[in-house]
Amino acid sequence: MSLKLDGKKLSLEIEEKLNNYIAKNKKMAKRAPGLAVIRVGEDPASGVYVKNKEKACSRVGIKSFIFHLKENVDQKEIEQLINELNFNDDIDGMLLQLPIPKKIDEQRLISYINPSKDVDGLNEKNIGKLVKNEPGMRSCTPAGIINLLRSQKITVEGKKIVVIGRSLLVGKPLSLMLLNLNGTVTMTHSKTQYLDKVCKEADILIAAAGKPNLVDSSYVKEGAVVIDVGIHRLKSSDNNKTNLCGDVLLEDVIPKVSAYTPVPGGVGPMTVTMLLVNTIYSWQKNFGLSSTLNDLLP
Ligand code: NAD
């Protein structure tokens, strides 16, 4: 019988902890933690993600500041906004909701974010700290995956781990975090040859390719742990309903594995929760609080 790694349940448990932590320390801090989210243009999925982040913030007592900028805003205006937020004492964390319109230089904007407010962990200073295995803001999706594994005492040290995908958002930071935890990590990508054979070696297989149902049972070793990062909305053929699926063909893979993440309800909720953790971590550092959140940081 394989174990479902229930990200939804774990995220609610962590949220309760965060809620209590804020309630306990807010009086001393004299203000709630603040998270600024910058959204550019009308990408509908971004709209949903921003709303989810706003709701999650309000559940734990973080004040959110949403800046929804027009599609035709220019680079300089966003840079100016980021600079203002860098110096705004009510803001502990800030993120740029991706994707943003192509004419805007996304990496340049991320470079402008004060590293201590960079709650997505994408600024080069935080990536550098990750490479050096020094404490710093860590990307939320990879950090959520580490916590999900930890919650079920699935150890990384000494394990063979294959990560499918090498994006700056997921694959690369995740591979580094797992390496820092002494996993033996293979990072694969769209040019990897014999991907199925490489994946079949893995004790822990993590799919973050953005390709629906790429991983079937032929990619998976008996007893492996499979983590599905992908999230896709597919139209069903008979009617206009949309179904959510990941990069893993779950019904084929579940009988073979020891543990797996569902889609939805696996990695997704943990991503949002780690954003809350990073924001609160930045807030409490500003007030010199001794943290009880350290166990949540990879
Ligand atoms: P991306 O498109 O930036 O990167 C995809 C990576 O996968 C690339 O490195 C590419 O080389 C590799 N790849 C593509 N096709 C491949 C193939 N056939 N074989 C092997 N490698 C292949 O995507 P991303 O931002 O890293 O996101 C990946 C997926 O995860 C998407 O479905 C995205 O929606 C999802 N995602 C989910 C969460 C969450 O919280 N659940 C967060 C971030 C991303």
C-alpha cells in the first residue's frame, strides 16, 4: 500500500502553527507581517495564484499588499515600485508573480528585490547562498517538497534522487537543496537521453517538466517515492470540463511506489505555505525574535 503525501493536510497544520506564532508576537512587533505581490498584465492563472496567496495570508494574519499593474507598464515603473517596497518598513516580503509580459526583463526585476525581502528565493544573492549551502531565502516549491518529505521521515541522505527539469524556479534550486541534504542527485532535462532508464534508478523521483503524464510506471523503480510538481488543466474529450493532472500518470504509478504526491493537494499547497513561512521569517528577523520556525527551513 503506497502512502499519499498529503500536502493539503500538512499545509493546514503548518498554517495553524504560523497563525499562533504571529498572534503571540504581534503585540511586541507592533504590526503584522506584510507581503507585497506584484502582478503585471492579465494572465488568468496568475490571477488565481495571487488570489490564493492573498487568502492564505489572511488565514494566518499576514497583511497582503497587491499591486496589479497594466500589461503596458514599462520596466522603469516596476523597478521604481520595487525600490519603494524595498524601503517600506511595513513590507517584510515581496514577490513578482510570474509569468510577466515578455517585453519586461524579469531577471533584472528580481535582481532589484532586496534579498532579505525576496520571499521567492530567486534573487542571485539567495541563489548564491543556496549554492554555498548558507542560510538564506529558499524557493518556495522546493522548500515545500523538502518539508513534505521530512514530515513523513523520508530521508534524503544517501538516496539516489532524480529531478526532471532544470528551471530556475524548481529543478535547479530543488536539486541543490537535495544535494545540501546529502542526496546523490541527478538533474535531467529535455535533452536527457534515455530519461526513463535514468529515472528508474531513483529512490526518489521528482517530476517538474511541465509535461502532462510524462512519467508512467516504466520510469519508476519498485518502492520509489514519486513527487509530482507539474500542474495542468486538461479539457476532457466528452464535455467542456477541465481536469487537473500532473507530470505523473498517477493511476499507473501508484501501485508500484512506496509514496507519492497527489495532484491537486500535494506540492501546490506546500508552495503557498512556504511563502508564508519565508515572509514570517523575514518579519521576525526584523524584531530579533528567536524563531521557532527553524525546523521548517531547508
Ligand atoms: P519550466 O518550463 O520553466 O521548466 C521545465 C523543465 O523541464 C525544463 O528544464 C526542461 O528542460 C524540462 N523538460 C521539459 N520537457 C521535458 C521532457 N520531455 N523530458 C525531460 N525534461 C523536460 O517549468 P517550471 O516552472 O519548472 O514548472 C514545471 C511544472 O511545475 C509546470 O507544470 C508548472 O506549472 C509546475 N509548477 C508547480 C508548482 C506548484 O506549486 N505545484 C510550482 C511551480 C511550478
